[in-house]
Amino acid sequence: MSVSVNIDKVVKKFGEDKVIDKLSLDIRKGELFTLLGPSGCGKTTLLRMIIGFHSIDDGQIKIDDKVINHIPVNKRKMGMVFQNYAIFPHMTVEENIAFGLKVNKIGKEEMTERINDILKTVRIEEHKTKKPENLSGGQQQRIALARALVIHPKVLLMDEPLSNLDAKLRIEMRNAIKNIQQEVGITTVYVTHDQEEALAISDRIAVMNKGIIQQIGKPEEIYSRPSNVFVSQFIGTSNIIKGIIKKKEDGLYVHLNDMYEVKMNNLKQDEIVDKQEVLVSVRPQEFVITNKESGIKGKIDSTMFLGLNTHYFVNLDSGERVEVIQDSEEEEILPEGKDINLNIKSKKINIYHADTKETLI
Ligand code: ATP
């Protein structure tokens, strides 16, 4: 049976430094929940509070509504996988996995059964008598995962488990982790600073910055509707350009320069005033390079042909600089120095308050 994890107004200080400030989130039974944010934002600190390596200065952490603040690490029944694997080099795969079971005084017969089961789940049965040094990074991480899961923890915690692997293996292992997590059905808290990894692996993501949650949502929600400028720029690439709201009889428009306006159908009307300054977030692939006279004027500063796509950096007449991505097969490849007009596929842009940088959608 999987459990829920409830974090309620949790605070962590190191000396005078408040690293986590009244942070709250609910992690649902059986989901793979990711804490995503830049280095130093407090992800690992939060994970270590959940498992019990760090004390909690204020607030509560609950497992299925039971407060665990004062329960010691070894009684919390949680498994953890670390970036550096933390497996014992002098023990075989099997011995590494057996270690936690021996500590928990599990009988020999059950131990053998559990080890064989988990070796199958993480797909390293054929290596069980080998020492870790004779295995690849991905296989070593599978041992670490097996060792964490074999004790049948209530919650699995993973701290940047793929950082030490090369790019190809990282992609292979993130699929493996997702599959194993789903097969076992265990509530999992996963820490990473890699947004692509988070999007690929998670049921839901909490984006953190400076110890504060910026947004919680499914990967596609976070990507398509970032709730503030920080999330918009941290998840994927976003161009942030200045705009001005114009209220007209038929609705709200955002003016991006004197020549170009985009009709917005989904803004919170009551929070918006005429001529209000806003920040507009546009993904590079949402720009269209056009022959029309109307558009945002600029000059191509650099052209990079990358096969499937062509990437441009464009200096706008406003002084702003944007990245534009076009489909290489559909669109002509344009040279550096060319004057162009940009239009925007308006449905996918997001509008933010110029001061608070919070969403107006
Ligand atoms: P990274 O991805 O680099 O590990 P992170 O988001 O996991 O980053 P944390 O390791 O949780 O961040 O650190 C958050 C802040 O707390 C940082 O400023 C860090 O220097 C500080 N910090 C972490 N552990 C301690 C400690 N034991 N004593 C003092 N300060 C600490």
C-alpha cells in the first residue's frame, strides 16, 4: 500500500540562514513527485528533512496523516538513492542488496526471495555475483535502487540519481526508473536540477527557487502555463519581451511595438488596466518569421542550422534580443544580417505582471 506525504509550513534554518521557508506540499500515494530547481534552492535539504537526516525547525511532515517530525531515520521506513550510488565496493551485488535486510533481521529464506525479486525488477539478475567495480554506472545505480527498494520502504527518495551518468545512459536510466517506480507503485520524491529529466519522468513537479515553491503541476502544465517569469525561464527556453496592454471594445490586446498586437482571450480582465506594462513570454518555436509588413522588427544576428531545426538569435529594434526556432524542412534558411519581421502564434504566449512577474492568465 502506498502512502501520501504531507509537508506543512516546514522551515529549515542553518544558523541565521532560512533555507526552507514555510514550505507546503502534498505528495500523493504512488506518484513520482519531483523537486526541481537551481543549485542551492533547498531541494536536497527538503529531501533530507523527509528522510530524517535533518531536523525540522518549524512545521510538520506527515506520512498518511501521521506526524513524523520526531521519528528517527531508521524507523521512518524510507529508502534513499544518492547521486554517488553509495554502494559498498567490497561486496557483491547480492551482498549489497542483502545488507539492509540483515540490519532489519529478515530470515534467510525471505531474504533470498526478496533479493531475487528485486534483482528481476531492476534487471540485474545476471550480475548478482559481481562486484560493483565490474559494472557500468547505470548498473551500479540499479544496485542502489534495488538496495533502497528491497527493504519495502513506504517512500522512495532519490537525490540527483542520474547526475554521474553520461547523456545517453541518463536517458536510458530515467526510463528504467520511471518503469520500475510504476511497477512497484511506491510514492517517490525525486530531486533534480535538470528540467528535461523532470519533465520526462514526473507525474507532478514542484519548481523551487530560494527555498520557496514557485509552482506545482503536471509536466505539461508547468511547461505550457508557467505561473511566473522564473518558471517560464527555468523550464525550457523563453524569450521575455516588454509589452503594453490595450483595452478595446472587442477585448484585450498586447502591443509588442507600434506595428504589432496580439489579441489575448484568456487574461484575467479585472486585474488588468489599459496601458498596463507587462512582460510577454514567448517560446522560440512560437515565433513565425514573416514577409508581412506588420510584425516585430529585427535583424538576424546569428543563424545556426541544427538539422531538424534552425536556431536564430535576432536583435529586435526595441533593443531586446530573442531566440527563434524554425522547422528547417518547412522554412527557408535565412542569412545573418537579414532584416525580418516576427509574428507570434498567440495562443501559446504567457503574460506576466511587469513588477511582480506573476502570471496574468
Ligand atoms: P544542489 O543541487 O546544489 O545540491 P539544492 O537545491 O539541493 O542544491 P541544498 O543542498 O538543499 O540545495 O542547499 C540549500 C542551501 O542550504 C544552500 O545555500 C546550502 O549552502 C545551504 N546548506 C545546505 N546544507 C547545509 C548545512 N549542513 N549547513 C549549512 N548550510 C547548508
